[in-house]
Amino acid sequence: MKIMIQGAGSNVGKSMLVAGLCRLFTRRGLTVRPFKPQNMSNNAAVATGGEIGRAQALQARACGVAPHVDMNPVLLKPESETGAQVIVQGKRLTTVRARDYAALKPQLMAPVLDSFHRLQAQADLVIVEGAGSPAEVNLRAGDIANMGFAIASQTPVILTGDIDRGGVIAQLVGTQAVLGPADAAMIRGFLINKFRGDPRLFDDGYRLIEARTGWQGLGVVPWFPEAHRLPAEDAADLGGTRGSGSFLIAVPHLNRIANFDDVDPLAQEPGVTLRIIKPGQPLPVEADLIILPGSKATIADLAHFRQQGWDIDLAAALRRGARVLGLCGGYQMLGREIADPDGIEGKPGSVPGLGLLDLTTVMTADKRVTETEALHPASGTRVRGYEIHLGRTDGPDRARPMFTVDGQPEGALREDGRVMGSYLHGMFTEDAFRRALLTSLGATPGTASYDRTVEETLDALADHLAAHVDCDALQRIAGTALANLTHPG
């Protein structure tokens, strides 16, 4: 069985719907696997065989299995406004400009289908997530993310609309209007997502969509208020303030922010306020901890950091007693220099870092992608995390590592202990380490388990969908032999 969840627009909630359905059908006793042919995100996860989008790693977790590169065979990681790194089946293939990607796409359908068929062989049900919207018919030629994949794999499609944005009737009816006949025939039903209030108020609109499209309505899904407890896929979802504790943690929203779910566990601590600082806003000098997050383009984001005046704010916050933690690209920025002799991130050369750690980073073409188990010597706690980065960092402050890995130093501490950095993503998911670090910085941590929170939220999401989606009809559609249908066009 196979089913594909596509959206009538971006950010309609496809990733979360797929995660919830993965957990729901897994609880029904099926062997389920998630799949996204093409993802565009700098929020990546280490999986068996390399790296994939973090959303697919969460969906794998919802299925109770380890993430694998076959679950997201093509991952695009934007490095600039016009170019992205192309990851194929977990490994970096190349970097291309957006205008050149169309020429590359036809070569990618083969590995996409190869990965999909391997997953099919393992599973009773594969739940596929589309990307963007099939209504972007100007991108239809060579498509591997939506209808191109659906037709190539003969996978039935459920189209999802986001009613919270308004205009959901036009989203769905309009999508059918612009699709070619063969593509439109792949859609077997629709879902309405993110409804606030009494769903019965949309009964007339629901029937109108059914009448105008001929598609089966499969449910109106109310707003899921616990969504913030799950890792966000899109950096556009970041922003604002979470929590109301007395310990303030500030995180600058970099242009190419990566692996931003690193800070999610901190937002769930009752003693913490986590504030994402958007461009144009000052870093709060009263912050207790400032975290420089990961970046897909460290040198460009360092320039962006300075353009915002955040380097001045950071220095002022340090003078007032703040602590600073750099993660991956943020760690590289804290050093004295970032050298890029081979032009990995742009023109060859070097730029001065923020000078808060006595370190130098040299960008190299080889990429480190690995799960890592580390010891935090200061607290004696162990941490399981992962590394995804280009470049190597060394210098005197590495003599005071933040962690050790197999007895070797990882990361660095300034001599006064107020500035620290590490390549280790995911460190805050470890409850004992998170509590120990917050306590050492003067915060009052809670007792909740982050992993248990994620598991409970996935279960709650599955319950939510079970109550509002016709899952029996969805399962019947997933078992339809579309290869026996005749599509016009």
C-alpha cells in the first residue's frame, strides 16, 4: 500500500500530517515507512547512509524505526539566494544554482524510485510527503517531488488545504483547475487542515469542494495545539518568544540557519524563556545565554550577523555577564578566523571571526556526517548527538574542550568559561546534560523528559487524526491498484 500527501500550498502541515499518520497506522499493526522524494531544508538529520531532512527523521521515529537515507533520497540545502547543495541518497552530489537544477532533475528520478521501491519491499504501507504544491505547474517538467513522482510510482494522492490561511476552497478547486488531466486524476481525496473553531461551520464549503472537484472529503482536522512540542521543519516557523521563565536564552535567526531544532528542548524548560531574534532586532544585552546556531553558509551568515550589529550586542551582553554558546557554524564564527582557501562557500580567502575563542577554522570539501557519543567532563554526563559539517577547527582553546569523544577533545571553552562551542548537534535532547548545564549557568531546570514529550506528542497527534480523518477510507485508497486505472492525457 502507498499514499501521498500533497499540499495545495507550502506549509499546509504536510510533514506533521505524515508523522501523525505514520504513528496512527503503526499503532494499527502495519509496518509503515515515510518517504519524501525531494526535500528542501537546512534542518538535516544523520541517518543510516548519510543525511536526510529532519522531518523524515521524525516521521521514522513515529514509525518506530531508525531513519534511513532512502526515506528522503534528494535533499536540497540552500547555501545562498540562488544556489543549493544537492544531497542524493545521503551524500553530497554537487552544488547548483536554482536555474540549473531543472537540467539535473531528470537524472534524479532513478535514485528516487530506487529508494522508494526498497522501502516498499520492507513495508505494508509507505506514506509519501510531497513538496510545495502541485499547482506550481510551471515546475512540472521533470518533477520528482509531486505529480511527476506520483505518476511514475502510481501512488494515489490526497490533497491538503490550510484553512487557517483563508481561501481554502480556492486552494483546492484552483489546484484541480490548473493541473493537467493525468495529474488531476491521481488525486483521490482531500483534507482540510488547521481548522480553528467548530468544524461544522465549514460543512457547506466542504460539500462545495466535493461537488466541484469530484474528490472524496476525508476530514477536517482541527488546529493541533501541541504542534510546538515537535521539531519544526521550516525556519519560517521560528520566531517570537517561547516560555516565561526567568532565565533568558536568545538565539539570532541567521539567514541560513541550520539544525535549528537544537534549541527546542530548552523551550520546554519551565525556568527558561527562549527568544528567537529576527533580523532588524537587537540581541538582548540582558540575556543570560546567547546561542549562535548552526548555519549552512557560515561566512555569509557571519557577515549577516555583523550587518545586524549583533556582534556589538554580543560584546555588550558578555560585559553584562551573559554566556555564549556556538553550535556548529556558530562555533566556527566564535573563532579568530575562518579560512576558505578552496572557495567551498564562495570566493577563496579568509575572514576574521568574532574573536571570542582562540581558534581557527579551515573549510574543507570533505563533510563529516556521523552520530557521536560524547562525555561532558564538567558534569560527568554523556550525550548522544550528531555532526553534520564542513571544515576543521583547531587552536589553543581546544585544550579546554566542551566534550570529549573517545578521549579526544571536541569543542572548546574560553579560559574564563563564559564562551563555549561545539560541533555536536542534539546535545540538549539529553535530559541529564541539559539540566546540568542549565544549573551551572544559574537556571532552574524542570524534570520533564524531552524524548518522552516527543513520544507523547506523536501519540496525541495520532489520536487527533484518528478522531477527525476517515482513516479507513484513507487505507482503502492506499491499497488501490492505480496501475490499472486509465488516465486521460
